[in-house]
Amino acid sequence: MTVPVQSLLFADPREAADLAAFLGRLLHYDRAAAVRLQAGGGDALAVFGRPPSFEVLAIRAARLARPERLDVTVSAGELLESLSLDTAGEEPGERGGVLPAPVTGPPWTGVLPPRGPWREQAGLPRPDALRAALDAAVAEFRTRDEALPEELRTRAERERIGREIWSRPVGATELPLRAVHAAQSLGFLRADPGFPVSLLAAGGWLRLRTPFGSVALRRDPVGGLGSLALTVGHR
């Protein structure tokens, strides 16, 4: 694994702040979260994470102050901490952080979406309809959970209900509702009907993309993320 840079310099302070917010949300779901960072020689940095509650890959892009070539897995917590510090030698208006030492990543870090080509898929509801579907799903879970008799109020039964609800396809697509839930929980989705959101497909992958980030997952629910062959990642 090549780590050619010791620090990250962002083109704008907002880039670092937005990345920090994303890392904070990942850490909310997994305090030991790792992220894989990739930059292919340009000024775009792709940050991949996997919030375990949703079984998707989350992708956040940030614009760097200068072209970099980077591919490394680091602790999300250590990276977040470093982003609160100014990097020595910054130009005015830039913001950065020290790059943490590499870590041995979990299996998902070697199973990233392909470079493409990504093709847009039809049938995705508008953002306000997506938010309404999420609200309805949460309400349904609470109703069904409250209706469980005491002898069935177990973790396994509640997880079964959750899997049933969140695995339902969204609109006329193959995208499971849990992917939309992940996008909303990670701050990628807005309820405004005019908010740009699209569904893309490449090979066996689906990707819900918004201006604030993407979530991606395999179409095959049996194989899951952990059993996939290794692929080259892309932002």
C-alpha cells in the first residue's frame, strides 16, 4: 500500500468541515470505524466507509488543494481528530490535517465499487417521496414492535421485522429502502423535491448519488459485502 503524503490539504475549509461531519456520523454507528482514502493523481479525494447498521458503503468526496496520489486505510477517529488541527505550511484559505498511520482494514476495504461505467436507472421517486417512505417505515417498525407479545419481544424478532421493512425495494427500482435510510442518516439526502438525486448501476452494484455523497451496495443480497471478489475502487 502506497502512502505518498503525510498530510491532507483541502482546497477550501468547508471541504475539511464537511468531511469531518461525515466522519462523525460514521463514528456514531461504529466507534472503531476505519475509512479507505483514495486519490488517483488529481485533486479529488474519495473517502469510503461502512456504517454497519445499514450494510452499505458510504462514499464522500472532498476537493484537495493540490493533486495527490493516495490509497490507504486509516482510523476514522484519528482522521477526524487530525482535521481539527491546521497543517503547517497551509496557504490562506486552505485547511488540512495530518494523515494518520495506516491500519489493517476490515474486509470491506478491499471490496469497493468498480470505476464504471455507471448507468442511470429509472424508477427512483423524488427526494420528498423518499423521505416520506422512510418516515412510514420507521412508524411501521414502531407499531409492529409495540404489538409484539412479551414472549416474542426478542432482539432476533425485532431484527427480523427490521430486515423485512428495510429490504423492500424503493419505487420501481432494485434499491432497498435501507440504502435510502443510510443516505438520510449520513446527511446525504434532503427532502426538497428539487434536490438532485439519482440511482446508478455498474456491474453488480447499485449507487444512490447526491451532491453530498453516495451509498453503494451489491444487487445480490445473498453474497453480501463480505464475500465479494476484490475490485478497484473509485470515487
